[in-house]
Amino acid sequence: MRYFSVSRTNPSTTTNHKPPASAACLAKGGQLEAQAEQKIKYGGYACKTNRRFIVPRILPLLSLSRTIPARDQHCPASVMGWKLPLLLLHVLVCLVNGVSCGRTSSYVRSEFPSTDIPLESEYFAVPSGYNAPQQVHITQGDYDGKAVIVSWVTVSEPGTSEVFYGKNEHHYDQRAEGTVTNYTFYDYKSGYIHHCLVDGLEYSTKYYYKIGSGDSAREFWFETPPAIDPDASYTFGIIGDLGQTFNSLSTLQHYEKSEGQTVLSVGDLSYADNYQHNDGDRWDSWGRLVERSTAYQPWIWNTGNHEIEYRPDLGETSTFKAYLHRCQTPYLASKSSSPMWYAVRRASAHIIVLSSYSPFVKYTPQWIWLRNELRHVDREKTPWLIVLMHAPMYNSNEAHYMEGESMRAAFEKWFVKYKVDLVFAGHVHAYERSYRISNINYNITSGNRYPVPDKSAPVYITVGDGGNQEGLASRFSDPQPDYSAFREASYGHSILQLKNRTHAIYQWNRNDDGKHAPADNVVFHNQYWASNTRRRRLKKKHFPLDRIEDLISML
């Protein structure tokens, strides 16, 4: 059974320029019927227009009573009479055969600090003890999630690069030895940066680890992901353009309250380059700020333009110098030639990290690597194919408009061919989600210059709203393009819950003046398992969802 992409947006914070879903369907010749042609047995009604349907979506524990009246004139009374505990069933707005239901939020953010937190703040506090480890962060250390790279900084002297770890708190029966490095940037000299690979771990296991020595030693923990499996459930957070403002802190605090298990970072980390001489102290303060999350769960690193730090006027002609010293990636495990682009597999996801600011045109190392990596993706084992980049391919904001066009021209046809599920980007300091669209037929002489609906294309999501000091990008193009499903200029983060091989639940959360406010919800169906043949095979061998209770139990 296919799960269709549907969306829910809080109507109190959006302006809908389109008619309700039922009216849109009627306008296009659709009809409400008790059971659709493809026998989608949700126990409700489907809006049918040729091959596409608007289907009811179940949102557990979310009350949507304000969105649809008790008696919708287009909905049979039996639909509105459902009395499932804590669940309400609604027809939501989506794209149906060219009927665009995109929304631009009318929410206007009130004044809230957009300046960096002062260096003397408690949020940047240096841990007590001589040469105590600080700026602790971990990332995945191999291809399949059975290793982590633990990184930290000591200031006074190198100290030990050992990591002691085990399955019981305060009892460490294993150890790993790491390496230490440092760097200079103009008049800044970094502390001693340690990286230690801890491998041979067991899946779905909580590990405790200790770094440092004596009274200055510090202890943390992390959990390994489940084994690679198409039905392994897992939750990712997505954060971009974070910086170190009070808004950044709000984003981190809200994310900590979620069930996120690993962060997918889409670049622009510390914004140290916005300070005089690319102040390296702001790399250190950022590391201490995010340690509250990065020491306890992996962050899958990616770069943005603020990590380039090319300053020939200061005698600094290499690029990504601070990033490459501070943030290690398991690039060799995916046969990449550079730590700037790589891939990892985690639970049911295959995650590809691309570098928007490294060469990617035809025959370059990144182009060759991506071609090979996509060929080797096994959707039978990792059905969810996710791509991370910094500059968005599709963006209807005036900020950074069309900056991702060259990468779109290079890679979009592959994303469609291999049915990538989701592409996350940052760069634009706002939030935007697209429909499944492509522009692969475009060339400079053809008349096919507009994106069109494409069921094989990914959904493009911009999450460049982490909270940095440059502020929000609030000027969206008007009218809203047909390919744009929802957009809003607010700070926030996203949560992606992979439920099984067939569907995932996605949510974007706005930092509403310091308060958590879910603003965009979508249920995504998996691109690989959407084919009729695979769907029939899945239904026969795994879980035929013939009853509404079956669907509820999976949410």
C-alpha cells in the first residue's frame, strides 16, 4: 500500500491562497468515493483526480479541530463521526494533478535577540579543572554505524588522546588511542584538537565514555543505531546555519526536547568568519555551546560558505582550514577522496553529504564519487536515500536566489534517476519545502524552463534557520512558485522520523519567540517502495494494511 505525501500547516499562522482540498478536487473533476480504484483502505474517503489522490492523514496526539468544521459540506457525515481516541482524521491540502496548494506563512516574528551570545556567558563556560577536555563532539566513524569518532580540545597542553569506554557507567573496560593536531589562522593559535576512532561497537547499545585524566576527566555517553535494516525506525534532527546567538541556543534547547537521535547538519556552523580576522575564539565558543548535544549524539557534518575562510589578505590561502582540523568525517569508508563529501548508512537511511563549495562539475572527483556512490546504494537494505548540501537547488527566497542552480544542473538528473527521497539544504535563513518536482528537461534553447511535478523526484527542504547573527531572510518571491509547498521566515529545526521502509513523518518546528511551535507536518512515502511491484510484494510478505488500526499502530 502506498503512503501519499500530505501536509498539515497551522492555519492560524498561514495564509492559504487556494481553496480547501475538497473544493480543489471538485474543481478539477475529482470526486469523493467510499473506496478508491486502488483500494486504499483507510476506512475513509479519497479525493480522486485521475491517478492522484488526496488521502486522510492520521496525526497522533495532535488536535486539528480548528482546521476543518464539524460538518464539511464536501465530506460525508460518516467521516466526521470518527471517535478514535486522541486521533482526528482530516483531508489535508496537497498538490493534485497541477492544483498547487502552496502556502506562504503570514507569521511575522516579533523582536528577539539576533546578536551573538557574549563570550563571558555561562553557555560558553570552560569546564573546570586543569586542561579539562572541552568542545566535545562525536560523529559516525564508519560506513554502517558501528563506530564513532570522538573529538575534543585541550588548551594548556596536549594531554592524553585516549578514550575509555564501556557499557556500564563509570566502568570502562575498553580503550582507544587517538591523535592530536592544532593549527594557526593569522594571529590565532588553536588548542590541541584530539580525534579518536572508537570502532567495533554493537548496534542499539548505550556506551559510556571518559576523556581526559585525573580530576579533569569528563564523562559522557552515546547510543549506537540499530543494525542496517529496511524497517529500522530512527529519528534525525536537521539543523542548518546555526551560529551562536540566543536564537541558536533556543534551537538547541528545543531540539534537546525532541526524540532526535542524530543531527544532520547542512553547514554554516560557528560564523567565526564574521568577526575580525576570522576570530578563532568564536570557533572555540561555538564548540562549547553545542557540546550539550554533540557530546551525546553524532552530528553528521557538512560545510557551508562560512567554513571556507579564504583570506589571502591575511596570508590565509587554504580553504576550510578550521573545519578540516576540527571536524572529522568517515570519508574513506565510502571511498571518497575528500572529507568534504562522503556517505554513511544509519538504520534504514543512506545519507549522502555533498560539498556546495568544492568542484562538482563533470569529471571532477566529487562528480565521479557521487556517480559511483549512487550506483551502489542498496534500497533493499537502506530504502531512505537522503542528500545533504548547503546551497539549495530550489529556493523562492530573494536571498541566495539561484546559487544552487549549477549543482542542480550537474546532479538533479541523478536524483530523479535514483529516486532520492529528500534533499536538505541551508544557506537561506528561512524555511521552505517543495513538492516533488524536477527541471531535468531544461536547456537554454528549449521552452521547458519551469519545474514540473515529477513523482520520481525528491522533496527539497531548506532549513537554514538555525539562528545565526545575520538574521532572517524574509523576502520571498511573490507570487509563490507552484513548486513551493510551504515557506516561512522563522528560526527553527526539523525532525525526520523514519518509521519503516514505506513511510516517514516529518516536522518543522518554529522557535516562536523562544517557544517551541510545530508549523509544518508531512508524511512522506518512500520513493523506492512506491512502485506497484514492490508494494504488492511488501503487502504479501510483510504487513498487509487492510484496516485503519494497522496504520494507526505504525505511527
